[in-house]
Amino acid sequence: MPDHPDQSGQAAPTKIALSVDDLTVAYQEKPAIWDIDLDVPEGVLMGIVGPNGAGKSTLIKAVLNLIPRAAGTVMFYGAPYEQARSLVGYVPQRGSVDWDFPTTVLDVVTMGLYGKLGWFRRPGKRERELALFALEQVGLLDFLDRQISQLSGGQQQRTFLARALVQDAQIYFMDEPFAAVDAVTENAIVDILQALNKRGKTVLVVHHDLQTVAHYFDWLTLLNVEVIASGPTAVVFTDENLRRTYGGRVATLNGGLPAGAGG
Amino acid sequence: MVARLTLSAADKRGWAIIGGIILLGALFIPLSQLIFDMRFTYTVRVVALGGAVLGLLSGVLGSFAVLRQESLLGDALSHAALPGVAIAFLLAGRELSWLLIGAGIASWAGLRFLSAILNTTRLKQDAAMGIVLVAWFAAGIALLTYIQSIPDASQAGLDHFIFGQAAAIIESDVTLVSAVGVVVLAVVALFWKEFKLVTFDPDFAGANGYRIGLINALLSALIVVTVVLGLQLAGVILMVGMLIAPGIAARQWTQSLDQMVIQAAVFGAFAGAVGAVISALDSDIPTGPMIIVVSFLLVLLSITLAPGRGLLWSRLRQRANRRRFAAINTLRDLYRYALAHGSEDTPAPDDFIRGVRAGSVESGLRQLRGSGHIMQAGAGWQLTESGIALARQDQRNQRLWDLYRLHGDELGLPALPEDRQLNIAAALPAAALELLESKLEPSDRL
């Protein structure tokens, strides 16, 4: 945790896990994200923070090639996505799927291994064991045969997390893993993220709660269509930068309103 | 696939349904001979086989259409096939394979046009689908009308594509349909995990490097092929029913995709064969509507009777819940009143107890008296010995649950799904229970 802002320049990890260059996405005429330049060093736990409509999810989707880019290049460990996708793990927004789909928790988690299996091959005993291991890590082992429609929101989120864990990726993208989960689940998820981070994985998390930013993440990108600031949390997470991201209306961590706010 | 030796209750039920429908299908033959005086002539056998094969295919692909919430896309696809049939007839004459190829091309063109509209305009899917559906269908009707006016005997029966006519199916048609069907099923089996992943979570599939566009296009193409094959039997207007009804019915009975698809295949085969045979009784009965009637009966039965999701089931469950809670809540009211006004066997006045819990108290009192937990005492209700024991046991159970939530982590107790109706003493291992009971107040101990 970055307790000492003055040390922020020290020991910056040398390898760049993710390098985004000039990335622009426009759904209609208006750009959702515009000219994003971003270098994420290996081994950081990075929050992506910004107001609604800032393009946080869009950024992740564009980086993962899920939506067409208007411009820009993205490199994972120096390789384009097509050659690097086994390095990439993804946790989509929980609301993006139909939880009434006829399948079980174990089956969803096994889906995380489909990419490695490649075309045509079916998951077998080894895949089952990997999935069980991941379920144990997120504390859902007792739920493996549970129909996914019977899960609570927090359990759904942990199922998605387990599915990402079995991917055994180097760099993880998580789209709002803390959305609408209770405090216990949030803590459990943070523990898992930090454990991943300790094992040297790079983790990028779209996040909303400014109160916990400094506590959870050692690296931070403030986004509002453009990148406002990106770097160690201790350097980036300042009143000045928050005002530049959210406008003058955001209450800062100190509980007060930034200077110049209308009240 | 993971080999599993033990079948869960749901699995067994699924297989029982599948077996039951197959049996019903087999019984249909002697039954129809008895009731309708049906003769299973060569023609009827061909029609039945054709119906079964097409129903099976529709069930399999329709399951995916239902899960992708693209049921109405099937409707647009089948309507869009009509002009293709007409154009193919004008170009190549009445040769089924050419008609179907024409239908497929027209349907596919409709699908591409639809995607183009969706990708380039802000029209919503339903509006875009509606437009494509009527435009293509109108063109088809216009062309068919034109064809009818040509003085040439061979156009006879072309309008069967609108409502479907099983009697027109001949052996070579069934051979064609079966051959294509085998290929379609093989592709589904081969791409099973890809289809499942793309249907459940396309974003995740994309992030895993699967070419979502390609897989979607392949799945759509298979649905188009299925729809086109079924046109002669069910007709462009009702084909969508044959496509989605088996999947809808199957979804009610099962919680796994594998079983849903197998069940839908069996339902579809049943509906297709039975519908086709009934319509073959008389050349005036169009096949499409008959198949839909049978499919709809299957859907109706399924949404009514299926355990868990069925209407009947949930009604019964609600009723049982009302009864159960009426009893336990009334017991608690009586016990609480008794403790607050003396001792455990102090009777609570009838007016009072009816006042606290207006709606359900009647049922609660009736049940408790029936089970001997309470008795009438003057103008009130008194807990019997067994009633007091039950109330104590309930109170203690709730108290243990409170303590479990409070101290479960610190005592290192095993994780339980918290359902306070369960007896926690039975759910915890003896050692864990002892730890938990040590936290009880002396007054709560038995």
C-alpha cells in the first residue's frame, strides 16, 4: 500500500504489461474514449476510476478487442492481442449475462478453460480439477452443482471471478467486480485480487468507490473520456486530479469539498 | 464431458421425461390405429419419419434460439424464405433441393439485411425484424400470386410452403432432410462448447479469442438451414413455432443445457411426427397448424407441471408455505404471550391471538390443534406439553442461529447456508454444536 507518497518514483516495475497507444472508440459520432495513452507496469493492482459515461468499460472492451476501435494500438507484453490472449483474463460485468441460463456453477467456471482447450476439444477430468480448485479459492466449493439462477449477487460475482482464476492469466481485466455486492463479499474479492497481485499478476479493476481507492489499489488511472492521470495511486490520487476527472462537484477523501466547489 | 456415475434427482427426472415422451410416441402408433382408424401406409410412414427428423432438428437448434432470446428471429427468417422459394421455382422449376436452396439464400439475405439495419441505424431489433419480415414475405406473396397466373401445371402445391403440407413429402425429401440433418447435428456436436459459451457470455468468449462473429454466423446459418428444411412441412408462417416450442417446453424441465437440447429434440420429434401423421389423415388438414397444436400442448403441459418452474408447482409451494408459516407464527405468538403473561402454559385469549395475525391465524390454530400442540382453554388457547416443547425447541434454534451468525467465524464453525427453518443442531457436527451451545445464556439451555 502506498503509504509514502514521496517514494512513488522508486522501484517502478520495469516490464510493461499493457501498453495502449492513441486508442479511440466512438459508438456514434461522439468519442466514448479518446486518444488513450496508457502504460501499465507488470505486477500492479490498478484501479480505473471515473464518472459514469467516462468510458471505463469501453476502455476494457476496446483493449480486449470486443468492440471496434476507431484508432489506436494495444500491446500485451509487447505483443498484439491475437498473440497474447492466453495471457489475458477477463471478468465481465455481472449483469452482462442471463443468469437464468441452464447451467451450473462448475460449468460456468469450466468455461474459463475453453480458450486454452481450443476448438472442438471438450473439458475433461483435469479441467474439472482446475475448476474445483478455483471454486475453493473463492469459497464456492459447496455450490459447485448449484444452478446459477439460484445464486445471490455476491455468489454470481465470485463465480465469475473463479472463471477468471482458472484462466491462469498474467493480466486480468475486471469490469466492476464490486458492483452491488455486500461488504463481506467485497472484502473476499479484494483478498482474492490482492492474492493474485502478490503472485505477480497485473490486475486492472473498474471501480466506483472513491473512499476505497487508496486502500485497494497501488496504481490508478483516472479516466474521463481521456486519461486524466495514470500512475502510482499516491501520486495520482489528489484533489486536483479528482476535480479534473469529476469536475468541481466531488467530495474528496478528506470528507471536505475541494476548493471552488459550489457547495 | 465429465464422466459422472451418479445421477442427480434432476438428471433422473430429465431422463424420465425423455423416456416418457419416447414411449408416448411409440404408443401413438397403436392408439391412432384404434382411435382414428389410422392406416400406417407407406406414405404415412414417410410423412411421420420426415416430421420426426425435422422436429428433432428444430428442437436442437430452436433451443439455442430460445436461449439467445432470438425466438422472433426464427419468425423473420422463415418469412424471409418465401420469395426465395418463388424465385427458385421460376428459375429451376419444382425441384425441392433448388427450392430449399432458394429459400436459404433469401432467408440468409434477410438476416444480413437485418444485421445491416441494426449495425448502421438506431432501430431496435424488434422494429428491424418486423420490417424485414413483412417486406420479404410480401415479396414472396406477390411472386407466388404471379406464379399462380402462369398456365403451367407444375406450380401446383407451391402455396403449401405458406402453411405446410406433409402429404407432399416423398421419400427422397426425407432422405435429403435426413442427410442435411446429420450434417447439422454433427456441426452442433463439434462446436458444442463454442455455441454454449457464445450463447451464455459472448463478451467472455470474445476475450478468450473466439471469433464471436464467426460462431454466431455459423449458429445462425444452422438455424436458417433448419428453418428452410422445415418449410415444406410447417410452412413459413408457423415454422417459428416448430422451432422454438420444443426448446421452451424442455427449458421448464431441466437445468442443464445438454439435457435441454436432448429433451427439445425428443419433444420436437414427437410434435413433428404426430402433427404430420394427424394432418396426413386428410389432405385438407394443413400440417403446420397441426404440429403447432401438438407443440403447444407440450409447452402448456410443461409450464403447468414442470417441477420448480411450473405454474402448478409454484402454486402448491405457495400454499404449503402459507400453511407452514401460519402454524409456526401462531405457535410463536402463543408462546410469547404465555411467557409475557405468566408461565408457558398461560392461555392466550382468542380475541388477542386473532387480533395479532388476522389473515393466517385460522389456519394456524386449526393446524396446531390438529397436531395436538394447543388446546382450547375457556375463551383462549393454551399450549399443550408437546406445544411447549416445540416452541422451546424453535426458540432455542433461532437463538443458536443468532449465535452462529455472531460467532461462527471466530469459533471456526463450518459454513452453512443460512436457512433458519432448518434445525441447526442437526446441520452442525457434534463438536461444532458443542462450541456454539457454550455461547448460550443459561436461560436458553435445555
